[in-house]
Amino acid sequence: MQNPLSEKSYDIEHSLGMYALDYCVMNADDIYDKEKLQPIKDTIKNCHIYLIGLTPIIHLVHAEQQSNILFLKYRVDKEIHSINVLLPEKVTLKSDNRKFYIEHPNGQRSWPSDEYIQTKLSNQTNSVNFEVKYIGQAYGKNGSRNAIDRLKSHETLQKIALKGIPEGYHLTLLLLSIQPNNQLYTLINPFAKNNKDSNARINSGVNKLYNTTEHERITLYEASLIRYFSPEFNKEFKDSFPCTNLKILQDCYDKDFSGIIAEICIDTLPFKLFTEKVKAKLYHIAKHDLHKNKNRRMFFNL
């Protein structure tokens, strides 16, 4: 490690980090259904980032029970995939000629939730992926506006819908709530060329840590994801982030930060995100260097 670290300009380098803390998923049509939104309203009010995309429609083809294991076959995008579910004791798989259900000893009927099935299929078969078509944000005054407020009159959402959804797919929304506090990554490098400004650089990092507003954080997170995923229907930030001319980055440049990091690392997401530029995976970490010089590049890229 000493050789690459000795090439760095400063012994103290900072990067501002942001990550998704919570989420909710829905079909695009559901934004107008108050009853469907009611159970998740507390999550929605904190979701200022939204991703518009396509997910495959999932059809149950067959179900059978062996002992306490439920074997399920689903058709996803014209392919058949199998998963199994561990059942509670003394429950029985039954069918009423319209649909399968699980009957409990007390006569109660149930079935694994759609999100549970989707998550199992995504994890075990890699068949359920979310193709990101657009990324946006809604904030308003002091965070008064959430993603649903914006999406109800969203021209790009309507444009994607009017362009036509491929057969076998849903137009799906992923709403993200970003962590309510700032996160600072700091490298203390004893091999750097310059160690005379250590205190000033530490103070700049702490100042940015405590004085980046929620609106700034939301905007930086949105821009970072757009540059990372490069979605089909986004225009702003795809090629212009990061840039010294961007107002939202001015404070980062003033305090001489080395990078911006935006993460989507949520274990329970029921699909993997992807675009033409980014392959499908569960965890995504968008890392952007604020300086082109090799000796100022983010320390995660050693």
C-alpha cells in the first residue's frame, strides 16, 4: 500500500457518503390508489428519490407439497423457474380450482407474499431484475414534497408509459429514503507528499459533515446515481457529474473533498437493479472522483 499512498498529495482526504436507508416498491398505477398507499404512507413521506423502471410479470405455474417443503414453479419472461419454501408444521397445500392456498390447522388460508416470492426468485434464479429507466427526486420546501407527490404529474413517467411497456413486464417504481445524517469517509495517509495542512483539512471535513443540508444530500445522491446508472430517459447529470461548474458541488470543491459516494445496499430488495451500462446486482456503490489528477483520486480506487 505504501507506494500508491506515497503518490497522494495530502495526508487528509475526505469523501462524502450517502446511502438508502429504507424503500418501498409499487406498480406505477398504484400512485393513484389511496387504499394501497395507506399502509406504507409513513415510509413514503421520507422517500425523496425515485427510480422508474421495468420488472417482469411473475406467473405461478405449479405448486406441490412434499412433507414441509412447498415447491413452486413460476414463469418469468417466458422461462420457468423453481423455488422452494419451508412451511410451518401441520399446514396443507390446497387448491379451489382457481388458485393455490395454504390451509392452517385452524382453517385459516394464507400464501407467501408477492414481495417474498419475488425476493426468493431474484436471489435464487437471478430472473427478477429492475431495469432502471429514469431517476429523479422530489423535495419541496423543507422536505414537504415526497416522490409520490412528484410522480402524480410526472411527464417522463407518462412518456415511458405511452412509449409502451414490453409484453410480460410491469412499469414499476422504487422509492428510496436516504439516511438522515451525513457520512464522512476520511483517509489519514502518513505517506502523503503534504502534511502541513492537516488541521485545516480535518476541520473542512467536519464542517461539511455537519453542514450539508438534507436537500443538498438528496440532490447529490440523485446526481450520483444518474451518472452511475446512466438511465435511458435521464438527460441532466449523465455526462456532467461531477463538474466544478455544478452549484450543488461547489461546497465540496471549496472544502477540497476528493469524492462523492452514493449507495444502494439493501438486502431485502425484491429484485436486482441494472441498465445497459450497469449489470444486474443487489448492491450498487456509485463512487465519483471530484479531481482528475491521479494524486487526488478517491482512496477507494488505489
